[in-house]
Amino acid sequence: MIEQLNDRLFHMSNPHTSFILHVMQNGQIEQIYYGKPLRGLTDEEIDYLVAEQNKSAGTVKFFEDDSNFTLTDHPQAYPVYGTSDFKEGAIELSSNQAPYYTDFRFVEATTKKGKARNLDCPTTYGDKEESETLSLRLIDQERQLELILHYTLFCDSTAIVQSQTLTNQSKTDLQIHRMLSGVLNLSTKAYDFTHFSGAWLKERHEKKRPLEQGIVSIGSLKGASSHQHNPFIRLDHQQSTLDHGEVYGLNLVYSGNFIAQAEVDEWDKTRVMIGIHPSQFRWTLAPEDSFTTPEAVLMYSDAGTNGLAQHFTHFIENHLIDRKWRDTPRPIVFNNWEATYFDFTEEKLLSLATIGKHLGMECFVLDDGWFGKRNNDRSSLGDWTVDKQKFPTGLASFANKLKNMGLQFGMWFEPEMISPDSQLLKQHPDWVVKHPYSRISVGRGQYVLDFSNPDVVAGIYEQMAAIIEETNLTYIKWDMNRNITEAYSAYLEKQAIHQQEFFHRYVQGVYALYGKLLTAYPDLLIEGCAGGGGRYDLGILFYSPQIWPSDNSDGVERLSILSGTLAGYPLSSFSNHVSASPNHQVLRETSLAFRQDVAMFGPLGYELDLLALTDEEKQQISERIAFYKAHRHLLTHGKFVQILPNRPYDNEICWGVFSHDRSEAIIGFYQKMARANPAAKAYLPFPDYLKKDRYYQINGQETVSGNLLKNVGLKKPRLFTGVNHATYQLAGDCQSFIYHIVERKDTK
């Protein structure tokens, strides 16, 4: 998998990709290739790859032994600003307020097979047979610094995972101002910079812009990866499509402040970088101390955006999320939030649970309002003890009643937050994130706990562990509804640690609590949530196999949210709930059939008032749950494919899941708005994921070959034209149609 072809060239390859690094004549490293696999390179081909094309006449020359050498000409693997390269760099250091213009030169290379999974910090992992890491050791002799560039290749993926470790070997403190994780160099600007951005209730909508000379950048300074931007970005070649053409993706195994950017120079060369946002970040590195960046995942596909999405899905499910969740069925949940909000009694909850169980639901999730005196969202966070008025016999008794019904039990926590009236705040006023100013901002009626303080993490863990033990809890919904303001830690002040280390230390504290919980309770399913989709990232997915993607459960809005999210994340991570109509977030009225047809792709749940359902609605839910259970693995772990583009102006959406043995598919077609006398598009394009020489039955009716579906398409539902009253299949706004396609085992 990793070859050192000569003293200066390293080739990382598998059957899916090649990634080539080269030691330049000045001892620094450049990335000269990433793409389709290259096998059996000859010496002449190696010379061809590394040959320099000088184009920077008039720029500053750097290497004293070659008057034509300048870093501007080279795709640096870990670029440094200011030493004959004037683009933004990946690393910025200083000491005693003096900037360092570092000169990291190659010393040695080592390789290591295998990469362990460790709950202390989110990272990718793989067995010895699956992964190999190349570590390039570089030294800046004058400044006495060591930099190790880590690159991991997996045998079953096009992913290249990058991280870096900086060690201060000098005798004075060093300040890190910028140390990014991922660097990708492209030889042209012929790409669209695609990101997945939005806001609360409309997260991860696809945004696309062509690259031009200059910088395009997204990021977050909210202390979380945020609703507004997501760390996953994509570089789509401008000739690529859903299923064809070259596409690159980058993501960060991190849940805090981040930056992702692409810079095009005057010769149309592109440098893409991702990592911890340098604003509000400074890290002091004492002599002999080290700092390691979060991992960046780079991915390549020559099969369009669907191909890249499938690469990311396979990689995340096999090398980031705990593998046990590939084979453990995700429970169908009932969450009481929109059914009751804070107004509930134990009796009412048990009535809802009884109906849910009868309809086929498997896990009752008790949402907000069960603790302290929590009758609204302005009280009791931090006091994780049961409200005896709502549960007079205690939580253990309630949990046992659910267990006796045959239901699993889940609960909502917001462990990172604290309310102004909490007893915990009175006991520990210094546990709150706040500046010594007299003023303190309140967001959503709450403060943020200082998770950079290990005592805070330990205190919250003790409270949560007591509840888990008492109730035999199997499922946690972990929420986080407020971003960080006036970032300042009394703990860091006492430890004489610079306050601009706070944001990174806070995220490390969040990971520490996750690690403590999953070490003690390894079978606990934690669903990540941050006001919905405010922290949908690889750092959280390392611990939580699924995430609540948005507080907006409206079916129409979920079409865009799901399409955007699944461009870079697995279907199995996308938690869905069927909620009420009119929807509580947008007041849109949609049919139960439409809501269920959208929500069936991914882990399924329900959040509407079951006591208000008609007998017909109960029957619809019961039938859908039975279908879902029969096809649960396909609907959560099948090969997800976007069949039609999902752009903001598109009225029709179509996606599907295909079994990996190509014997079955479930396709969803959706119409957002009715159109007057719509054009009759007879067929939907059908991706090449079934066997061409086999026959398939569609919804138990027509039987056609995989070859016909590929070359002709899937017959589109008949839309209402104004006159076809006897033959239309879909009419009106917010319509859906589900295809179930199954291989016939007999011959045609």
C-alpha cells in the first residue's frame, strides 16, 4: 500500500486510488498526485511526475542552490506562508511575539499498519490488514522544531486521512496561531466549491460557486460546527454529474470552530485546506510538549457526486463509527416532545407508550421536562434529578413499566448547559463560561458549562451515570441548544492557561464526557443533537452513530436537508421523525403518507400526538412500520443514490436505496408543488445499480429487466394534468410515490 520508490518519492496506493508525495530539492514535501490508481510507475514516469514547470518569474527565490526554485511553483503538502509562497499557509507560529518563517525539512519516513479506535479522542481506525500510516518526520533545525505529517490509507477506500504533530524541541515557549489539518492541491481551477450551509431549521442546503482567483472560505466561530456551515466541502469538476466525473471531498473529525477554504492563485492552481479555525485560537507549546491536529479526511471519486457520497458512507460506517452499529438494528422510537412538550404526567406518557407499542414502535424516548422543576426551557438545566411531581414513584418505576411493555427506554439530556436557577450553579458559580465582566449573555435562558474544566465533566458524568444505572437506559438524546459567547474560563485563568485555548479545550471536554459514558456503558446508543443539526460532524459521529439532523421535521424541508446531508454522511446517521400536521416549525399541512414516505429513509421515529390519531392514521402507521421492519437494513444501510438533482429551484426530488447484492431497491419520488398541466416526462433516469441480466418486479406488478431500467428508465408516476381524472397517481402539493423493486428469483 505504501511504497518509497526512491529516496524522494512516496506512493500510497490501493485498487481505488493513488496519492503521491515528493521530497523537493529544498527538503520540503509536495503533493504531486491524488486520483485514480497508478500502478507500476517506471523511473521515466516518476521523472515525468516530479518535473518542475517554472512559471513564477519575478517572484522571490528561496533555495540558494537553485536560482529558479521558488515554493510558489510547488503544491506544498503542508504549506508555509512567507518563504517565497504568498498564499495562505497551513501553519503559523511565533515565539516572544516574533513570527517564525519555518523551514521544515525531511529527515525520515516510517510506516505503521493498523490504527486503533480510542474513545479518548475521535479518530478514524482500521485493523492491521486494513490500514497503513505513512509518517514523514521533518525538522526545522534553526528553530528546533519537529513536525510529523501523518497520512493514512485504507485498503477499501479512496480516503487519505491527514493529521500533523508538532513538537517543541527548543528551550522556549512557542505559540501556535494556525495549524490546519488537511491540504489538497489541484492543478486547475476548473472546479465548483460546494458547501452545505443554511441556518437553524434549514441546515445543510447545497451551495455551489465556481472557483476563481482569490479565496472562498466557510467556517464557524460558535464553539460548534454550527447550523450555518458544515465542515464537509466538495470540489466538483465542472464537467462532473451525479454519476460521472472527478469529485474531491474534505471533512474534519472535529466538532468545534473550523475553517474550510480554497485559494486559487494567478496561475489557476488551487490549494484547499481545512482545520481548526485560527481566529480565537492560540496554543502555547512549552519545551518538549506536542500538539496534534484533528484528522482531516480527503476523499476522491471518478464516479460523480453519488460516487463520492458512497465512498464517504462506506468509510464513515467502517472506519469512524463503531462497527457494531452496522449490524445492530436501530430502534423505531417514539419521542414525546411535540406530543406533550413540558405538559405531561406519567399517566399520559404511559398512554402514549401503549399506543406506540401497539403500532410497532420499539423505544420510548422521554424528552425535555423530566428533571428538576423543568416546566419551560428557562429552568433546571444542570440539576439532573427526577421531577417527583411528574414521576411520583421515580424514574426506575416508570422505566420498568416501559420495559414490561416490551419497550426500550431513552432520555433527553443537555449536559453542556446550565440554567440560572439551578442548584448546581449555586454550588459552583465558577463552572459557567463567562468573562469577569459584570455583564453575562444569556442564550435561550441558559448558560454554557465550562467543559474545559475536568471537574465539570466529572460532575456531569456522575449525575448522568446515576440516571443510567437507575433506569437501565439504552438510548440518550444529547442536545446542545446554545452557542458559546464571551468565551472565558475561570479554570484556565487559575491554571495560567491562555484563554484562546478555551474553544479547543471545551471540545476536548465534550469528547471526554462521551468517552466516559461509552466506556462505562458500551451498548448505549447516543443520538447527537445540537438544536437539531448544529453539530452534525465526524467528531460527534465517532461517538453517536446517528444525529438529529434538524429541529425542522417538515417533510418538504427535509427533502433538501436529507439530500444535502447525505452528500457526505451515511444514511444510517440521519435520524427521522414523523411529526404532526400542520408542522410545528413551518405550519405546513401535509398528508401522513407524504411525511412517512420522506421519513422512512434512515433511522425511523415518530413525534406526533398518538392520542389524537384516527383509526385510519393508526392503520397507516402500523402498516408503514411493518414495511420498515421488513426492510430496515436496506433503508438504513443500503446504497443511497440521488437520482434527480436537488437544487433550490427543483420541484421534483428522487432518491433511492439499493441493496449491495443488487437484488432490491426502494425509490422515493417527491413533488413539492403542483404545476398546471405539467410536462409528461415518461421516465426517471435509473442508475446502474441492478443486474442487467436479471428481471425485477416493481410494486408487485410490472416485471422488467435491469437492462431496460438502465437504458429506458423508471416509469414516472402519472401527475394530474387537469383532465386525466381517471388515470393520475399524484395530484396536489407535497406528493410522494414509493417504488419497491425486487429481483424475481424465477425466470421471466
